[in-house]
Amino acid sequence: MKQEPEFFGEQELDLVYIAKKLREALLLEERLTAAGIDYAVEVDEYRGGFIFQTLRKGAFLYVQNADLERARQIVLDAGLKPPST
């Protein structure tokens, strides 16, 4: 379930996915919620483009370390690629 960052307190969260499109973010939010995984979303900038790199905004999805492997599997099952570790 989507939570505000304050919900997690001082606990460090792990990045599970950077959604570059709204539909990706909504799909993962739906699947993480269905799996009962608490997550946080933060809009931030990332570098996009291959030849002409630009700063773009995306939805960064974070989960607790205990849920990281399950969340990564959800990302893969959705046909998306998790960020490199």
C-alpha cells in the first residue's frame, strides 16, 4: 500500500523501480498494493536519452529491504526491468 515517507521513519528504503511513464507507475502501484507491500513514491529527476541526454522526471518507487526481492519479482512479472544494483 502506498505510504508517505514518514510512515517508514528512519528506516532506509530500497529503490525498486524508476517509472518513466505514468502507466508504469500506476501498474506497479496496483501490483504492489495487491501483494500487500508497503511502498513510497517520490518524483525525482533522472538522465534520459542515449545520444542527447536530458534531465527528465520520473516516479521512483521504494520498498523496505524485507520486501525488496518480492517487489523485484513483481516488477519482472509486470514485464518491466528493475534498476541495476
